[in-house]
Amino acid sequence: MKNIYIVGFMGTGKTVIGEILAQKLGKDFIETDKKIESKQGKKIVDIFSQDGEEHFRVQEKEIIRKLSSQKDLVISCGGGLICNRENLELLKSTGLVFCLRASAETIHERTKKDKNRPLLNVNNSLDKIKNLLQERTSCYAQAHYAIDTEGISPDEIVRKIISILNNG
């Protein structure tokens, strides 16, 4: 079976949903950010501060290229990964892409205490979220399916994804 890619902005539930989905489907779950941290030997926040976002994006591209050559995985992708045209084409050609969505306010509420999100370590993180969401909207719209995560439990979201997988 093809891979299942979970994309979307940070704080939309990609990791939680991906883990539950993989468990229910009996597949391996992989998170691209964790793979990068393991390979680089440091946290994403440190990669951004020490090596820069461009270095991170190169690492992200390498990881997704390797993972996309495998099959039967559930992969949670970093929030900006799909905004690279090459990455997007790779995801769409090797699996099904599900984008998880939430409002800027919900994302802010979910992420405001997490200091491991380098793009949000700014004075006004809500404005930053709004700006990034606006920049990435067209990227996220390229996913095969979009699922709103507002006020829906992770189990309900997973049920929606499984229903789509079963019914096409």
C-alpha cells in the first residue's frame, strides 16, 4: 500500500493523529522532524538557531526523499515540508496526502507554551501564525484531502481518514 502523509500547520495534530492512525492500520509511524533531530543530533529549535532554516529544509528534503521510497508508512511531515514543490510532488506520487487544518487562534492556543517551535519563538506568535498560514494556504490546498481539527477528537479524525481510505 502507498504511504499516508499527514501534513498541515504546526499544532494541527499531525503527530497525535499519525500515531493513532498507524496503530489502527498496523503500520509504522514516522515523524520527519524526529528523523531530522536524530540525524543531526539536536532539536529542531537548535538546528534553526545554529544552522538556519535553509539547512533544516535541505535535511527535510533528504529525509522525505528516503521515506517516500518506502511503502506502507504513516508519515507526519513538518509544517513547511509540503511548500517545497519537489516535496509536494513526491508526496502526491507515492501516497495519499491528508492536510489537517485549524484556525490561527486554535493553533496559537495549542502551541503557545511550546518553546520547541522555532518559527513561533517571536513576540507576537499569533500574528506570526496568521502570516505563515496565509503564506502556506496554497501549499496545503494541494493535499488530496483536508480535515478540519476544530472541536473534533483525535479518534474522530482518524475515523474520518480511515473512512476515506476505505471508500476513496
